[in-house]
Amino acid sequence: MASGGLLERLKNGGHVLIAEGYVMEMERRGYLQAGGFIPEVVLEHPEMVQGLHKEFIHAGTDVVEAFTYYGHREKLRAIGREDDLEKLNRTALKIAREVANETGTLMAGGLCCTTVYEEDNLETHDKVRSMFKEQVEWAAEEGADYIIAETIHSYGEAKLALEAIQQHGKGIPAVVTLSCLIPDETMDGVPIAEACRKLEEAGAAVVGLNCGRGPSTMIPALREIRKACNGPIAALPVTYRTKEDCRTWHSLKDPDTGKDVYPRNLACVMSSRDDIRECAEEAKAIGVNYIGLCCGNSPFYFRELAEVYGRKPEACKYSPDISVNLFLGKTNKYAQKFRQFAMFGKN
């Protein structure tokens, strides 16, 4: 693992690996409610958050991101927990800072889409500024090495997030990642690559994409971003098998029933390990410097990505060894008969 802060690690073509996707993983484990996807687990089971941070470090992440995604004022107000806003944010930040200190990883604060931004309503802009400001200030006070503004669907809101980090973050670098949905443009009509270029020019240390699209449908947009931007670019796809006629995980259908699968039944469209490895290889070839996985991520996926980017985290000790597998590796008579019955049936 490289030493130094975010900017030092990215110098001269360096790479930063980041494991995200805490919301869906905690929901899968039964510690977060699907629907609002609000990280109450930070207050109710902080030990689980700490444990997940450590699992992803074991799998190769360079960054511990504080679990403040959807932990902003608007979301907590919706469930009657607005009074817990600062406590939730500071608790998440402290957990992340402690784990990062123990492991020599970076700690990032996190902002996300506020769900209230309206391009033509300036009152919502003021509300967004206020929400970003308080989260940025808490992140800076709790020692974040940098701040991520992620899963933002409008260029205008992304610009407000970047400005908040620049104004209230005490010089902390900003990573800004947009969520590319079905069109190759933001919800306020800016082409994705152009939006990334403008954010880079405005001072973001890293720009790119997270969430929204899976491996196969994010890669083409990343190629355009790489052409448009000079500095480090980011890619954090979801781990679902999006395709050209279903570009986002929100639009995916059950291959057997044709029913929508978001958000309760996504298991039937999960990516394979090979999907993740192939995506990482393509991203590396494109020149993606800041690489990770978003919703659907799990440590076994992240290990695949880390290995492609030349890392050997502790989890690699347990990478698959097919040579000792009963079904595929053995050559004795029992194994041969087992394969026959398992794959083809009785002769």
C-alpha cells in the first residue's frame, strides 16, 4: 500500500482503491432497511460498521469512507431522527478515523445527493448548500483526509458540493463522482464527460462515476471521460449485470419473470467475479486511477479488483484454488463419477 495522502498516492499514475457499497451490504446482512436506505446502523450497531470497514481493508481497499451516505438532514428528517444528525455523522467519522489510523489507510468523509435539488428553484440551492456545509465541517473536524461527493445526478448539485468542500473543508481535497443514469448526461442536461471536465477545471482532485451503472454500461462512459479530463478519473460501478437495454441497476428485470428487481430482488442479476475482474482490467487499460465498487460490493468482489490492480491484500491467501476442488480438480474415480452425475446425469 502506498504511503501519503490522496494526492501523493495518485501522483505519476498511481492508483487508489476504494470499497464502497455499505448501504446494500448492510441491508443484505439485516442491519439497514431497504426503502429509505438510511444508515441508522451507525448508531444502533457501530460494531458492525467497524467490522465491515476492516473486512474491506482485508480485501484490499486503500480508503475507509465514513458511513454517512444518506446520513444527511433530509433523510433523517424523513424518519423522525433529525436530532440524531450530528451524532450519526460524527460517530461514523470517528469509527472510520479509528480504523484508518490502525491500518494506515486513508479516511474519507462523504456527501451524497440530497434528494431536494431542483435546477430552477434557488431556494433548494440554499437548502443544499446548508446540508453540505454541516457535513463538510464535521468531516474536517473529525480528521478526514479528503471528502467524497458521490452519486450526484445533476451537474449543478455536484458543483454546490465541490464549492462546499472548498469553502468549508479547510483545504481537504475533493473527489466528485456523478451517477450516470440511462442518458449519457446529467439530470440537468450536461453531457457526462463535459460535466466531469468542468468539475475538474473547478478544482476537484478526482472526477468520474459511481453507482447507477454496472460494469458493462459504465465502461463506455469512462472512455469519454478519460478523453475529456487530464487528471485522475474515478470508476465505481454497481455489481449488477446492466446491459444496453437496461443501462442502470434500477431498470434491470428478473430474467425469468420479467419483473423489476430494484431494490428487493437484485440477487438474480448479480455480477460474477469474472465480470468484476474484466471490468477492472478494462478500467485499468482506459486509465482509471481511482477505482472501486459501489452498491452490491462485497469483499470477495473487491479482492478481484485489487488483484487486477496489482495488490496482494491479506484476503488473497484465500483466493480460489481449483486444483484441490472435488468437482473440478480431482481425477480419481470418485471425482469422475461425481462430475458425471452432477453435470450430465447417469450414463
